[in-house]
Amino acid sequence: PDESYIIFCSIRNEGKGQGDLYISFKDDDGQWTAAKNMGETVNTSHYEYCPFVSKDGKYIFYTRNQDIYWAGTEIIQKLKD
């Protein structure tokens, strides 16, 4: 909701699988930082996509193999540090 980060699916050479979730943060100047792979907490050798964060900001949901998965948003703060 505060637009301080964006999570998206991308296919990149350094990825874990067919498509991975990446995150980019806004810096102090309002510019987007280089995207970071969200790592093995969410990414696998399969295709992860359609990320969204719960309204209360506690969970990230995403799709893999026609199923819905979730993780705590603590991962977002870890990736920002």
C-alpha cells in the first residue's frame, strides 16, 4: 500500500527455475533499486507468478503449478536489509 516495493515475476539467467519472483525497493530518491531474486523461500525450479500481498501486509501469496502458496512478509524486510 505504501508503494515502497514491487514484487514481480521474471525469467532471468540467474533464476532458480522457469520463472521466479523478484523484488525491487524504492530508494530515498524515489528510484527503484536493482531487482533481487526472492530466493528459495518462494522460488523453486517451477514457475512462480501472480504475487500479491495480503491487505494486512503479513503474507505474500503467489501461484505455482496451479496452486496457491504463501509466505510471511518477513522475507521482504530481510531482502531490503
